[in-house]
Amino acid sequence: MNEFSYIKKYIHPLDHNSLIGNDAAQIANLQDKLIITKDILVEGVHFLDNNDPKLLAKKSLRVNLSDIASMGIKPYGYLLGLILPNNITNKWWKEFTSGLKEDNDQFNIKLIGGDTTQNNNNSIIISITAFGFTNNTSLTRSKANVGDYIYVSGNIGDAALGLLAYRNIINNKHCSYFKNKFDLPNPRINLGLLINDYNIASSCIDISDGLIQDIEHICQSSYVEANIYIDKIPLSKEAKIILNNNPQLLETILTGGDDYELVFTSHPKNHIKIKDLSSKIGVKVTQVGYLSIGNNVNIYNHNNQKILFTKKGFQHFSN
Amino acid sequence: MNEFSYIKKYIHPLDHNSLIGNDAAQIANLQDKLIITKDILVEGVHFLDNNDPKLLAKKSLRVNLSDIASMGIKPYGYLLGLILPNNITNKWWKEFTSGLKEDNDQFNIKLIGGDTTQNNNNSIIISITAFGFTNNTSLTRSKANVGDYIYVSGNIGDAALGLLAYRNIINNKHCSYFKNKFDLPNPRINLGLLINDYNIASSCIDISDGLIQDIEHICQSSYVEANIYIDKIPLSKEAKIILNNNPQLLETILTGGDDYELVFTSHPKNHIKIKDLSSKIGVKVTQVGYLSIGNNVNIYNHNNQKILFTKKGFQHFSN
């Protein structure tokens, strides 16, 4: 079967709205702003070789939905770019598109177009453009204020531990839990929407590069300094167990990335409102620190001492 | 210099509107429809190895602008996805982004975001998403009518001959002309806009896969049959010369692709209006045939005899 046949067989059935079939897709909207993002995933770089096609479809899509969520907007749809080696099978197409279909339904989003092309080597590359519309303002990284509290959703570090599990660097009974967290992020669409609608967040970002590095992005854009308390960082019980036995994994947890949780900042007056919202939508939200004057990201241990990390990208801690 | 440094040095200066820097870009618009497309170009598949980075930037962008033009819409901006090998140099970044800058200015479009990532082999892959807004309807492939005339813009086949020139299959004094046509398509934005605004076109497509195959896309979507006269197909004087000496190149010219001219259909009553519009905007527009009942694409020679092509993708001609 050639590429056109695969597209006809597997992609067109995803297009309930007949948006595919012209040179570009047309989407009617009554909102006045477009929010749009593009994230590329490369086999062997962003995901493992021989990845389960269904999980791969979902992760590629969800990292883009997470970007839209971090702007405080509901995703509307996406364009799918697939760069595929010659040896892609019917089974791969079937499973990959079934993953898309499940997530289209779960997140109520539409595939509205894209491009599929052949790679001249054996890697799968997935380039998705996701977008949403709004008549609200969107959340940015640049409006955090000195004195704001810093919050994160969910737990931190499980996905980074999942990558270690896939690489056989850790090996215990919790590995399948961690691997699942690496494979299947959960974009925090409702949380992003609500903290935007209720004007709660002064800034927001999703954690793709690692908690510290992504907080650093907020600090750089907003000209503020972050103070983070290790003890406050929310960890799964599985991560706590493994960290207890392997304290050196703390750096992986804080810098490993792939969490796709939200970090946002908010004036202290909103603290109760945030707790209420968190219980209302059933998403754990934890205050992990506060912003001060400066431009560093300071990490404190349980003795209130600054911790320095050696990992590349964070050399400024050792100044 | 690492990827972040290149982006800061070369991509950020292209962003006059401070649209880059968050997880997604926000674009205000007062129009009610979004027109959006994604085209991927892979080194060694869609462009030659060691391509001039400036021309590569322009071609990657222009094939996307051509898609928006074929919908009858003015492009607004684009997201840039770059998947790059490790050996990309400062010189490459400089030239590639200077190409983008020139075309941003020429077509009055904005770079509004994107993603840059590392490839795990030596190919350059460019994945661009371009879009525009409108409160008009957009042109499609599916509303052509029996009796409509078929028109094409510009000349056909120069780009396909350019590819033959690059491959040293043809070699004469016109080769640099043809190569330039392959490297630098000219998206027909004004023409697309006007035939849409004036309600002249019943359908439209841009020629990326080859004149015959793209007309076939209109036929399949609109349930019509196309009748094309070889003698009417507009050729450059350079193409005429080479075709005179090498009549076997006719198939390349009609099926080779990469023209990025528009094919559109229109009721015969609009013929004079189309001629006027063509002279007004200085873009050659030529009637090459008409639509009838059926679903084939018939090509006629100067003796009004059907011509059959053997090229893969057109086997139905030999029925």
C-alpha cells in the first residue's frame, strides 16, 4: 500500500468535519485570537526507537496540547506532519491512528490537515501544529511579579524516572508506573483554562525541559528570582520510595523534564481560591516556592540551604 | 554555538512582533475564518543535498504560501519547524534566516513561532505551517462544474526541467534558467486573492504534484472530467526550445510538478473578466481546456487525438 492509500484508509476517517482535502484547511471561528504552537518529536531523540505507535501518537499530540493548555486556552484542533521511513507497516498506521482517534475523542479536538512524507533514513519524525481560539487574553511567561507564589500541578519527576527505567538505569517494581508516566503525559487543559478565566495566574508554562529550567524561563521573561523548596515539590509515592533509596536521583527529578505539568505563579491573595479550584477539578496543585527580586532560580533543602546542581544548563548555580 | 544560541541570534531578530517566547503564539485577528496548511520538505526527497540555504528557506516558505494562495487567501504568518543535523554551521543559519527575512518582507508575512530540533542523521527537514485569516469563503477543489473552462497561471514545466538540469539529464544554456525556476517558485497570492474576491473561480489548486495530477485532484473532488489541449499549455520560450529538440520531455513538463502555479476553473462567462484581471496584475493566465461529464483527465494533441502517458500515477490513461 502506498502513502496515499494509508492516508485514505487511516487519516480520512479521523476527519469527521471534511476539513481535509484542499491545499489548506478552513476553520470557522467566532473568537478573535488564535493561539498556535508547533512541537516536533524525533525518534531516537524525543522518543525511543520502536515506540508503541499508539502511545507515540498520543504523546506527540499531548505535548502540543500541553503548550496550548499552558496559555490558558482550550485546544481546537491540529495539523499532523508525519515524516516516515519506507518500512512503515499497515499495523503501524492502524495503531498510530487509533491513538489519535482516542485522543481526539478524549480531548474533543479535530485533526484538520497536515502532510505525510517519506524520510530518507529509518527514523519516524512527528511534527504537530496545535491551535485554539479565544476572546480572552492568554497566559504568558512574562507577567510574574515579585512576591507571587509558585505552583505546580500533579507530581514532578515520574516521567524522567520512566526514561531511566526504559534505559535500564533503574530497575524495580515501580518501573512500569514510571514508564507509563513518560509515555503518556496528561495535558492540564482544564487547569490552564480555569486559572486563566479566573485571572488567577500571573504567568504559566508547561514543564517539558525540567522543572528548574522551565521556572528559569519564567524568571528570565518576567525579570524575577525563584525560590523553590525541595520538601514542597510534589512527588508520587513511587518516586518518594525510589528517591529514599537513591537520593542522587533528585537532580533527575528536578531537571529531567517530560512532566507536562503546569507551573504557574499567582499573587498570595489567591492561595485559597487555588486550593478550592484544585479540589473542584480534582487536579493536585502545590505551592513550591515564591518569587523575589533577582534573576536566579534558588533551590533550598529541608535545612533551608541552597542546593547546587551540576547538570549542564544549570551552571549558573555554581557561581 | 548551541541550538538556543542560534535561535536567539538568528530567529529572534525575525520576530518584530514579539510573538515568540511563550509555549504558543497568540495572534489577534478580526476575521472569522482561519486558513491553515502544513508542508514538509525533506533533504534528498524534496530538495537536493547541499542546497543553498537561502533558496531552501524561500522555497520551503513559498510552497506553503502557494497552498494558502490557492485557497484565495492572503497569508498572514507561519510557524517554522526545523529538524537539523549536528553539523549545521553558523553560515547556514545566517543564510537560511536571511532568506526567510527577505521573503517575510516581500510577502508581508510574520514568523510567529515554531520548534527547532536535532535530527539523528544528516538530513535537513523543514516543516512549515502557514496560515491566513478571512471573512470571505475560500476556494476549494470541489465546486468545479461541467462546462467550466480550465485556466493556469504562468508557465508549466520549467521547474521540472530544472530538476532534470540539476540531475545532469539535460545540459544546455537554458539550464540555469530552469534551475532557478525549480529553486524559487512564485506563489500566486494576488491572483488567488482576486479570483476569490471577484467570485470568478469555481475551484482552484496549486500545481505541486504536476499539472495533470493536480487537475485530476479537482476532477475527483468535483466529479467532473477535464479536457486539456497540449497546444494551449503555456510554456516559457526556453521550455519550447528544449521541447522542440526533445519531444519526449513533454511528459516531464506535464507531470513533473514543482510549478506552484495555480490551476482554476471558471464559468465561460468570466473569460473576458479573467483576461482583464490577468493584464491588470501582470500575471499570465491561460485557458488550457474545459470540464465535461465524467471523471478522467483527457490530454489532446494538436490533431485532437488523446495522448496516453505511461508515468506511474497515470495508469488510468492506458485503459
